[in-house]
Amino acid sequence: LTIIYNTAHDPLSASVGFAILGGAVTWKLVLEFKESFIKANLIGRDLAKVDKPIIPESTGVICAAIYLLCIFLFIPFPFMEWFTGKGIISRSEEFHAPTFPHHKLGEFLSAMLSLQSMTFLGFADDVFDIKWRYKLLLPAIASIPLLMVYYVNFGVTHIVVPIPLRFIFGRIIDLGFLYYVYMGMMAIFCTNSINILAGINGVEIGQSLIIACSIAINDFLFLNGADPAMEVHLFSLYFILPFIGVSLGLIIHNWYPSSVFVGDTYCYFAGMTFAVVGILSHFSKTILLFFIPQIFNFIYSCPQLFKLIDCPRHRLPRFNPSTLKLEYSKVKVQKPLKPSAHFVLKIFVSFGLAETNEVENSIEINNFTLMNLLLLRFGPLHEKTLTILIMVLQILASCLAFIIRYRLVHFFYEG
Ligand code: UD1
Ligand code: MG
């Protein structure tokens, strides 16, 4: 009883409790619903196995549903003091007593609305295979509730210019409307960048878990009562901790050899969780630092995403059944190449990012993804080894992010 009483008065402990509970429930439900997913034809073939088995897909929807349920149940906790007396006093305006923090509640509600919309979009994508142009736009629309709350609560649209650029822009520039465009683009980036660093067992959740843990570690650095940023970091933790819980529950089934696939549902849900936290907690730049591998993968993919070079439906690595290892996959492009494609290819080859092979009147090029690049450089690898390698890279990137954020930052900003 004491534990329950204390937990009710300490939202952070409640959040940890929901994370553990959410993880356990996700693990159990995925186990129980596997067959139902197959019956509902929510399936995908595991392309990196000898017999390409049929695997239930989109189980990220269970994970996202349990997560949202945890957040629903959690909402009263940060406001507990208002239900236990203080709220009644506050309704009397004579004493200028504090009023209920509607803006905080607004943040929670808008975050949940955006997260729910993205889960819905991801699930629709798994079922109907939505076209890329819509997939790009919809996360920005789903983030409008967040942007509205941001406008009403903070409305800060200026940025402090890094010291080396101040001779051009001055100390502060007000981006105005562009700041909202930037935040909308962040939602597009976070969701899609996880979805395109995907395709081998465990990699979607693996990268998301490392990003989430990095955000949580960063939040804990600010939890010493005196820090003015403590409140926003607590808000971030309330969203990130249950995310870590449900993701752990799902990765048990998705780790090599996967018995379920997470689907686009999970990728969008995970990306939106990071965007929500970044936007409403004001540290979108720090969050983007944790996305270094995804930023690299996105920039590297651009020639294919923007159709300079053909982009096949799947760019995931190719499974070689005789060695049981993954090799980099290739795309065949007809000659002659467009001049712009030729130019990009020349640069990529000179930086060791591309390998070409001429066959008759076409040319074979490795697909431009981080996974294929690792296979190109470090030879054929076992699927599990490649997932672990990506995760190690993600951890190293987070270490670099912390160094930039807490050490090198002094070269760019004062104080
Ligand atoms: C994105 C990538 C695509 C990549 C795919 C893999 C771009 C532009 N798109 O497309 O190149 O091939 O993700 O997820 O970069 N799968 C496995 N093993 C896994 C996970 C997935 O074989 O561990 C396969 C399954 O057949 C599964 C399919 O990938 O059905 C899922 O692909 P989907 O999420 O629909 O692809 P996109 O997100 O459209
Ligand atoms: Mg996908």
C-alpha cells in the first residue's frame, strides 16, 4: 500500500511502473495474437532465410496500442496534486492561487493525438501500401496538433546562431513560420528515416531502443531539482520510458530469428514518439544528434529516393543461400546514365561509397543504404552480425552526440 501511495504521488515511479507493465503485456499479447495476424493476412516473407518463411507483420500495432493505453492511464499522475486539495483552492481567484496547468494537459493530449494518427497511418501503410508521396506528407499533417500547442504554449521561433556564423546572421534570427515548417519536417524525417533503415531482423526496434535510451540518459542529466529544464525533461521521460518498455517487449519476438515483423506501424510510431518529445520538450536539435546514422542513411539514399538512380521496391541486403550470409544488393540501371546520375556516381565511387559493374548495355550499382555499404566494406556478414553492427554504430553515434552536445557545444555557443 505504501508503494502504491508513493507511486501515485511520484509520476516518474508511475511511469517506470507503466513501462514494465507495458513491456510484459506487449510480450504476452504478441505471443497470443501471432496466429490472428496470419489469419488476417497481415504477413510478410522473411527474405533473408533459406525457405523465406511467412511471418506475421505489423505487430508494431500491438506495441503502439499498449503504449497509448499506458499513456492514457498515466495522464492523471502528473496532475495528482490537483485532485488532492490544491486544485480546490486554486479555483478561487481571490488569492491569485495557481490555476490548473491546462497547457500541460494540452501537451499530453496533442502528443497522444499525433501518436495515434501516425500509428493509424503506419497500419494503413502495412495494409494498403501507401504511395511514397503521401507517406512523406502525412507525418507533417499529423504533427499539426503538436505545433498548435507549441504555438500557444511557447511560440518561440527564434534560434541562437552558432558563434562561427554570427558575422553573417547576427546573434539571433527569428525563423517565424519557417520554424513550424522545420518542426513538421522533423516529424517527416524521424518517421521515414527509421522506416528506410530497415529490412533485417531486429534492426527497426534495435535502433529505436538505442535512440530512446540516449534520450532518457540525456533527460536524467537534468533531474536535479534546481535545473530549470527539469520539467521538460520529466515530460520527455514520461513518453520515453513506456516506449522503451513496450519496445523491449516486442524485440524479444523480433530479434534474430524473427518470429514477428514490426511493420511500418512500428517505424512510424517510434519516429513520431521521438518527434513529439523533441518538439514539446524543446530539444529537437539534441534528438537529431541521436539520429546521425539515420541522417547519413537518408542523405546517402537521396539519389535513389529522388529517382536519379532507379529505386527498386526493396533495397534490403541480398541473402546468399549457399553461404547463409547477407551480401550487398544491387540495382541494374540502363546506360547511358543521366548526367546528374553520372555525376553523383562519380563522387560516390571516389569516396568509396559505390561500386559499379558494367554488364552489356547496363550498369550494376550497389543500393545506397547504410546496410549495403557496411556489407560492401566488411564483406558478407551473417544477418545477426549486421544487426549488431548497426546497433554498435548507433551507440557510437550516441556517444559522439553526447560529446558534441556537452563538450564541443562551447565552440558554437557561449555559456
Ligand atoms: C523500406 C525500404 C526498402 C526495404 C524495406 C525493408 C526504401 C526507400 N525503402 O521500404 O528498400 O527493402 O523498407 O523493410 O529504402 N523484411 C525482411 N526481414 C525483416 C524485416 C522486413 O525480410 O527483418 C521484409 C519482409 O518481406 C517484409 C518487408 O521487408 O514484408 C517490409 O517491407 P516494407 O516495410 O513494406 O517496405 P518499405 O517500408 O516500403
Ligand atoms: Mg517499412
